[in-house]
Amino acid sequence: MKRRILALLFALLATQLGSLISAAYACGCGAMVPDAMSRIGVDRETSVVRWDGRTEQIVMRFTVAGDAKRAAWIMPVPSRATVELGNAELFDQLSRLIRPERKTRTYFWPRGRDWPFSSGDRDGAGAALPGAGDPAVGVVGREQLGDFDVARLTATDPDALRDWLEDNGFKLPDRLATELRPYVDQKWEYVAVRLAPRQQGKPLRGDLDPLRIRFDSDRLVYPMRLSRMAKSPQSLGLFVLADHRMEPSSPIGGDAPKVLFAGTVAPQGGLAELTGGKSAFLTAIDQRFPEPGRIDGDHELRAAPADTPYRRAVYRDELLTVGDGVPVWLLSVAGALVLVAGSLFAGLRIRRDRRRSAA
């Protein structure tokens, strides 16, 4: 019976998958695989991670491009996971929260676009800148979630996982089996997802529906190792919700992570659903991986030394004015000229009075 269930599950997945050898694309926390003779690329991966010290939740959304009409995605997880559709509004809400603060700063002396150098038109300048006796491979659950057919797998041996997938229609290259070995050695499990748009024949493009994955973990970890297989630079946006400000313990082979926002956020809308109605400290991190092959592990995040708040600022530079827009520099220059003229006039009068006295 178990063999029949496995065959049925991966018959669905296998029909969607092509050769990984020529058309494999990695994304931040998994391997994305298109159907035969198609190509798919993950332009951007954005994930929201909620960790309370015991349980980790990852809500992820992919922005994809290419001509694939169907694809599959495999993600390793450290423990038994549950999967459901995520709240798409959550990403818009977080994007608004971390939006740079708009500030105005003034300058004294006129610049190229100010009078008398121009007609007076101004242009503000901006600056600113997530069982031991069981078979080697098993299926622990399957759900149909919107556009996704989700299977949750266990594997105790990477070669067995590769053989079993190939027996069920997958073409798994040795390189992916090699990259999966550390997860198998740590007894991680896997989430396998079949992606297909609601409109038959329509390519997978743009923002896909978000998925929410939940599992127990006593440390905050974001799987990244499979991104080593990516053929083009990767970009990761990570929103981390925890009790404190969080930071990656290392750049894992990418550019230094950039903090875009840090601060306590109130539980509203999709945030309240994710945090259980509690306030949380939000750390928004952006990171680039120019050479994915240099990625050497998963992201492990730890509490920062202090919960220092941070928010980016976009500055609009304006000429310093008073009243009805009169430039302060002009008044200052005019005042200085008046003082100079007054001094010269006073000096002339004194000299004239002395000459009269001498006569």
C-alpha cells in the first residue's frame, strides 16, 4: 500500500519535472525544477521568518521568470513540518513598515539648480541607502494548497533519496544528491512542492502565492545550502520576527548582509496572525550572492548585542529660506553688503570731519 501511495504522489510530481542537468535553478532555501524543455529562474526570494525560541515559521514568496508552465521545488527542513498557504498581504504590510523615513535637510549656499545659477526650479535629492526502522524514503504528508501540490518526505540516505526519486520519474544529478547529503546526515526532512498556475498553459511568472512552513527548532536557521547550484547571482530579502534584533552569524559566502530596518512592531493584520497577537522585534535584512557557488552553509541567525532600532532615511535637500521663500544666503549677503557700505560711509565721514577740523 505504501509503495502505491509513493508511486501516486510522485507520478504527479514526476510529470512536471524535466532534466535537472540542463535546467536546474536554485533559490535561497531550496531547489526549483522546471518541466521538460523549459527554463525557470528565481529573480527574487522574499521570506518572513518568525521564531519564538521553540518554533520557526517561514512564509516565502518567489518572483520567477522563464517559460515553464509547471515546476517543482524541494526544500530541506530540520524537523517535521506543516505546510499551508501564506498571507500575501503580509509582505505588503512589512514593506510599508520598513519604508524609509522621509526627511528634509537644508543647505545654505545655492547649488546648480538654485538662483542665480538657474531659473529657480528645484529638485530634491534623495539618499538612502527574508523512525529509525522506517524505509530510507517515506512520505509523511500531502496537501493540495491552491496552486501547490505539497508532499513532505523523509530520507535517511542521500543515495536512496536519489534512487527513489529517479524510480518515480525524477532525473536527479549527482550534484544535487551531494548537496543534500549534509541534510540527510543531520536527519533533516524535505518539503516537495509541485507548482502549476490555476490557468492551464500559462507560464509561471511574477509573484507566486506565498507558502507558510512551520517546524520545531531551538535555533533560527534559514536553509541556503542548495543555492550553491544557482547559475546566476541571487538576491535574498529576509524579514525576521523574534524577541530581539537578529543578525546572521556569518555571510555564508555572500556580500555582507545589510540591515534595512530594526525595531519593535505592533501585531496587526497578517503580522498578528504570524506572531499570535504579540509584539515582536522586526529585523529586515537584504543580501546579495554574486557568486552562489561560494555559499558554504545555511543561514544561522543569532541575537544582536543590543536591540538597537534602525530605520533608513531618504533626504530631500532644500535651500534654506525664510518668509515667502527668500533665501537666507541672499539676506546674509545683503546684510553684509549693508554693513560694509555703512562702514565705508562712516569712514568717509570721519575723514571728512578731520580735514575740516584741520582747516
